[in-house]
Amino acid sequence: MIPINKNESPITPLSQEQLKLIIKDLNYNLYPNEKYEQFLEAYAKFYNIKFTQITAANGSDELIQKLMMIMPEGPVLTLNPDFFMYQAYAAQIKRSIQFVDANDDLQFDLQKILAKVDEVRPSFFIMSNPHNPTGNQFNLNFLKAISTRVKSIGSYFVIDEAYLDYGHTYQVALESHYYSYAHIVKSIWFSRFTLRCHCES
């Protein structure tokens, strides 16, 4: 069985010979801080953003958990349904979580989302795009409307792009609109490796 829901490949990317060469030259008893920083610098340069706008972790779950811990006090708002771990990590630290329910056809009404933001006034709003589990991708105007409303109440907008490889690439110009998008956090997956990108305020 191939666990597709875990975004795993049934094929290993490296041969046994390649793995042996890597391990032979690897100081695996030391923290790879230098390699970590080299990766962030290379990624920032490629996407023309600031090195300080990026952090990386072992899997999206790790950073979803950290967001639940470090974001300002208050509830988190998300879609229903969406990625279950949003609820799990909110519950873990006893952070209140509120939901915007889907319509009967599993589509989401933008005005309903905006009204819920005004009602709940969340610490942050988190949603997957493309959406988990329907696979529907929200367009840029949809996201910008939510971003504007969230910013107006002094909150953060977290866009979880775990499945963007299966959707259509879009661009939120973090660097060119540095101050306009200082409240946005984007999560980008590299299979089991996760990178988070945000604009500093």
C-alpha cells in the first residue's frame, strides 16, 4: 500500500551506494547548522526574498505546532473541513479553535469567511491551499480578500501550501510588498522537509 495521504513516494530517491557515500562524509554527530544556513541563503537568493524571512523544520507538523505556541493569545480560525492537525495542535496547548463550515457542496463562501473573521477576531487564520481534503485551489483574489480582512484586525494569515505541487503556482509578492504582506506566513513543503516563509513586521 502506498500512503498517498502522507505525501510519500514509494521509490527511494537515493541508491544504497549513494547513501553510503553521503554517510561516509557526514559528521552526523554534529548539528548541521552551517548546512541549514547555506540552504536558507540559497533559497532566499533564488526567490529574491530576505534570509531573515525564512525558517525550516522537519515536517510541516513541527511548525504548525510552533505557530500554535508562539502566535499571540486568542483563538485560531480555520476551515471545516481542513487539515486535522490544526485541531490536534490547538488542543495540545489548549488554544481555542473556531471554524468556517463548508457549504453542502464542500465549497467555501468568501463572505462567510470574512464575516467569521470579524466575529471571532482570531489570533491567526490558517487554511490549506490547495484545500485538504477536496483538492480545490483558492484563487489569488480570494486569498487577498482574506489577507486584507485579517490584516485589518491586526491578525496573521497562514497559508499552508502542502499540496501546491498538485495545483497551480501563484505568487504573493512578499519582497516587493514587504510591509503590505508582513502579516502573511506561507508554508511550503519539500515532501517531508518543510520551509516556512514570512515577512517581518
